[in-house]
Amino acid sequence: MKIIKFPVLFLLALLLFTFSLSSCGGEDPAPDNDVVIEPNDPSDPNLADKNTFDEFVVSQMKSQGTPAMGVLIFKGDKILHEKYYGKSNIEQNLDLANDHLFLIASVSKTVTGAALLRLYDEGKFGLDDPINNYLPFEVNVPNHNTPITFRMLLTHTSSIVDTDELFVYNFGSDTPIELKDFMESYLKVGGSLYSTNNFLDAAAGTEFEYSNAGSALIGVLVEQISNQSFVDYTRQTIFSPLGMNKTSWRLDEITGTIVQPYEVENGNFVKIEHYTMPDYPNGGLRTTPREFSNFLNAIMNDGSYNGYQVLQPATAKMMYTPQTSLDPTMGFHMSLEEESLGLWGHNGGERGTSTDAVFDPITKIGIIVFTNVEDIETQQIYIKGFELGKKLQ
């Protein structure tokens, strides 16, 4: 080992400089957050365990800084523990309630994957078919001839990547940009947002790269194959049959209360206007924990919930079974979120939201955690939620 010696004064100056950077340029401190929650039933035989879990959740909300958190632990239709902590809207002093809708960010991808796989169940395409056979425009990886397939999109191995051009927000209303038009501009040679940088320099199917653009392209394929808008198709074949009547991709369809998204600035919560994106199938769904549990129940129970078959049993299982050697934790638009516990699902993060929705295919216990600030770490919450669920089932 080569040892380099520095003068003492230089080291002191370096130490002071480093301290000043950490004091001035670090993350914003968590805002003061007095979380008040509804007490558990004092006659509940599991009162102590539920109280311990609630105390942990509140401590995480305070230390990380989020005004609201909805947590649902369930098994089938049985709610094992459900709690809505904090404020849905600080300015209105509105307590979070079970019918308030969260923007769930990339957890939306699980619905998008299921929508495509439903068409697969109907025999409309093969998983290894080239997607260009079904699109109104061609999508090709520059300098490589291997065609992109449905399987590649579902496993994030298509070589389509995200650049800054993809992140377009429309605040206050639904985006006026059509999904197909936006993705064509991003992926078709000559499109206004097209660049070779929108792809890896690797043949399709040879590398894993998480792709929001690829998920949005799945939405285009659903539209082309079903001959319906993605909004209509998912409403008619997933949301309505599963009793997810508040759930929607569009602001103008929502009549209930939407949880206010916030960001943290200088130790304060600052609200963000509700927004939409033209590539919404990758992260634009708004739903409640209760309604989303209906969807998860269907996926983990042979594709069926309350007598409605969303997917065939084998197809539903493909979503939470490893599908590519390039990432052995990747199923079809779901992933193994907590390997030590065998929990499958998805996480999400966007401006003003952090989300997790996971389940254990063996015990059939599901845990949903939705918040209204970005970059909130919820993994320990759903892990503790799963342990609580096993005690309560």
C-alpha cells in the first residue's frame, strides 16, 4: 500500500470544507410531522402487535418526512390490518381516508403488464413475436438486427431506455398528447424526440435495462391489438370487473378525493399540482389500497377474483415467476422485491409519491404501502407488515 502524507493544516482545512458541504448541501431535513392516527380496538387480541407496527410506521413517517401513508395488509378479502396515517391534504387539514386515491407511479406497470397478457391469453399474439408486426410504426435498436419481442418488453430486455425527453408532465389536467403519438415521436427514426441514445448499444434481448419507455410502448400495443384506447381497455377488462370503480388513469374521470402530492423544500412540505404524463401506462394510475388489493388478489390467486378471470392461471403465474436469465428476479412486469421473504410485486416513485405493493405467492398475504412524497423508503414497512400479516392470518 502506498501511503501519502499531508500537512496537518491541509487536513484541518479539508475537514472544515467537507463539514461545510455536508451542512449546506445535503438533503432537506424532514419537516415537523405530528402524525395522529386512529387507535386500534382495545379488545383486539392482537392489539400489542398492531400498536407496535403502527408506532414503527409513524416513526418512519416522521424521520423520513411524509404527510400521509396508507397501509393495507390482507389475505384474500380478509383485511388483516389497515391504517391510514396522517394528512391527505395539509392545507385543508384533511385526514387520510380509505377511499382517497394515490398516484401509484411504477406500481402501475403491473396493471399494464396484465392488460397485455390478457390479450396473449386470447391468442392475439405470441410472446416471441416481433412487436413491429403489431405496431403502426417501426421500433428498431440502432445498429442491431434482432427484433424486439413482447417477451423483451415484459422483462425490460428490449434495449429501449429512458432519456430526459421522456419525462413530460402536464400539471392540473390530463395530457393532451396521445400515447401513440408520443411514443412514436420517441422511438421512430425521424421522430421529434428520437435519438439513438433512446436505445442501448446492444442487441435486443441481450441486456437488462429497466425501461419506462418500454412499458409505455406496451400500452400502445394494447391499443393496437384491442382496437380500444388503453384507458377504455383497462377499465372494461380489469378495473370494472374487479370492483375498482374509483381507479383511473385520467384526472377528469375521478370524482373522489386525490391525495395531495408533496415535495420537501427547506424542511417544509410544498404541494405539487396534480399532474399526468403522455406515457402514463408506465406510472400514471391513481387508486386506493383497497381497490388495488383486488387486482393483487386476482394475480396471486390463479388470475381470478370474485369469479372474474383476469388472466389464465398459468399466465398470472408467469408475472411472478423468473422469466429471464439477464435478471433472475424479473417476472413479467413484476419482480422479486424481497428475495429473503419471497415477496413479489413492484415499487414506484414519482414526484410526490412513493409506493410498494407486494405479496407472497405461498401464504397469499399482500401488503400495500402508498405515500405522498417521493423517495420514501418503505421496504422495512412492508417487511414488518408481512411479519404482522403472518401472525394475523
